[in-house]
Amino acid sequence: MRESVDHHAMLKTQLAPIAGGERPSVEGRIATGHEALDGALSGGFARGRVHELFASEGEDGSSAAGLTAMLALRTAGREPILWLRTDVAERRGGRLYGAGLAELGGNPDALILAIAPDAKALLRCAADAARCPGLKALVVECPGKCPILDLTASRRLALAVEQTGLTLFLLRLEAEPVPSAADTRWAVSAV
């Protein structure tokens, strides 16, 4: 039998110390360090926007997650990163590896991992986290078809991050692109 836990309330409690922080600047760009890519993006990924990353094939999920982690690290620096995922993503994709995060230049202690029981709870948590001015980077991992993540839901997230300056990376594994309010959309594959 599954425990009846209010995951949403738990997340709010965990984010309370961060919530009072300064709003990140929406000015500027997040440089990737890749000259051609940064040039095409006018200096890098825009801050305070939603960026959507898809795994091109099922086997490319690790590559998409790795790129998402690197972008979140470039965005947040040494500040906390909130990574939201569903129970399904946790079972299918495995755990995030702290030593790997450290090798990428991140601080594993600055990663807050929250697991929602379903897509509806995931989007509720994402909407609350997107309004948290103390965060600079938010990753929302939603695998498979997620009908609740429609154009309206993505637009709500986009409006929230534009107000706070937080940059949201929407990681979509084993999913097909649907209409979205994302500033950029990427198909990621392993080389």
C-alpha cells in the first residue's frame, strides 16, 4: 500500500529557505562555451525562459539528461538547482549520480531532487517552483506522453519564469514534441 504523502507541501517546505532569495537577473544569456551554438543563440540560452530538450531516440535519454544537467549547472553556478521528476522517470531513468555532477563542475549538495507521484503533481510543483525567486535553474523531467503538459500548461510555466528570472529546462524523454511555449526546443542524440 502506498503512503499518503502531500508531496506538494513537502516541496514547499524544502523551498522555503530559498524562496526569500534575490531574483536572478533575466538580462544576459547563458553561454554554452560552444562558439557556433552561442553565436546562433545570440550569445547563449536566454535567462528567464523555458528551454525544452527531447531525446531523439529512446537510447538518447542519458545524453539529453546529461546536456540538461550541464545547462542547469551553467545557469545556476554554485546556487541550488531543483530537479523535479515523476515516479515513472525515477524508475525508468535511474538516479542522478552525485560524483558525475561533481565532475561536470557542480555541487551535489546544491541539487534538490523532488519526485512527484504523477504528471499532475509534477506540474503543480513546477508551477510553484517557477515562482521561487531564490532559484536560478529548474529542471522538470516528464517522460513519455504527458497530455497534461499542453500549450496552456507550458505557457503558464513560461509566464512564471519570465517574472522570476528563473530558467526552466523541460526534459522530455520518450516523448514526441507537441505545441509548446518554450523559447528553444532541442532534439538531443548521442554522438
